[in-house]
Amino acid sequence: MTTVLDGIIGGVREDLGRRRAALPLTELEARAAAAAPALDPMPGIRSAEGVAVIAEVKRSSPSKGALAAIPEPGLLARSYAAGGASAISVLTEERRFSGSLADLDEVRAAVRTPLLRKDFMVEPYQVTEARVHGADLILLIVAALDDVLLRDLHDQARELGMTALIEVHDAAELDRALALDPVLVGVNARNLKTLEVDPRTVTDLLPRVPEGVVGVAESGVGGPADVAAYVRAGAGAVLVGEALVRDGAPEAAIRGFIDAATAVRAQAHPGAAGE
């Protein structure tokens, strides 16, 4: 049976084919070699107060349809940075999420915050492409990749100086992710095969992420209470899109998420408040 994920990846491959025909890999690699070095997001993520917020530029989604017009991605990104986002995620998938590499270019020109290219990475060309357009991180979805390709893309990202966020949805995928010795593991509450959201996926799996690896809670964040619940389960970071693009004041919303996480940590370690 064809899943939602299968359909998305089919479209991604078609669009990739057109871009590759327009810009051969050799020329793309030359541009990557000339690009400014990738930023390291990990010091900022690890030292973030309360929780690291990865704020997403996201116009639409397969489950919710249109979310926000976002005529100026760079302006939104500046609001995210001003609110204290540790990284900014930019959707570049065209068909279901209404994103583009042009959005990534605009955001890169607007902020110095580390950027995640959020897309369905299935070929090495896309990793190099991400670097050319200013991304510092890429997303690798375990459900979309076999072990060989997953490792190859992860190694390629490291060779380009980038950081990979490895996304999982169940215990078996988490084991596959941890075999890569990752620094960032995302647990997505959304089942990409059915699009259903179950926050228990995050709260069940995050405690299994080993110390030294930052666990990122993805999907299911509607407000500060959701962030607090994820932090209690062990989240070091939260990736939030819909709640921010629909909020009229994303800068304040991010601060609200951070405040909620800080309060959770203060309750857990009363003597450590302010550290």
C-alpha cells in the first residue's frame, strides 16, 4: 500500500530530476567548495536556556493545507532569531509544503542563525545542494532511507561540515539512528505514513536517547504546555512550525516556549535555577 511518505518522496524525486538537469553535479560541487563554511549549531543548541527552539519557516503541510502566506521568509526568520531561536528550519519541499530553495536563500541572507534545510533527502545531490544554498544542517528521515544510504548521506553531511538531524518515529528507527553516532536525534510525533499525531511517541522515545545526544521533539507543539511536557520527557530542543507561523507574534511565542522549559528545569533542579 502506498503511504503518504511514498507519495511525497515520489514528487521529491521528480523535482530533483529537473534541478539536476539544469545544474550538473560537477558544477554544484564546485559551488559547494566555494561556499562559506557551515555554522556549527551544536554549541548554541547545547547551551540554550530552557530548551533550544528550532523555529520553522513553513507555508503549508499535507495534513493541514495552507498555514501562512509568508511573503518574506527573511523577515520571519529575523523575528525567530530575535525571539531566541537556536536554529531556523526552512521547508524546501515544493509540492506538499510550498517551500523552495529560494526561501532558504532569502533566510540565509537575512540571519546568521544556523539553518536546517527541511526536506526529504534521498540522494547525495540534495545534501550538496543544501550546502550551496547556505544550510548548516540537513534532515535525514530514517523511515525514508535504507541503512546504507542513511549512513552515506550522514557521512557526506559531516564531510561538508554540516550537522544531520536524524528523525525517527519508533524504537527500531531509533536504534538505526543511534548506530550512526549522531549528535541530534529528532523524535517526530507525526506518523509520516498516516499523518496522525501522537505526542506519546515523543514522550516514550525521548528517554531512550542517550546522554550526549540532543533529543529534538518534533510535531505536536501548540503552545508552552506542550513544550513543557516534551522537556519533562528529556527534550533538549523542540522543532516548531505551525504554531509559530500561525501566531501573530512569533518572537514572543518563542520566548514563551523558552520560559515554559526554563520553569520545568527549575522545578526539577530548584538549586540550579539561573545556571
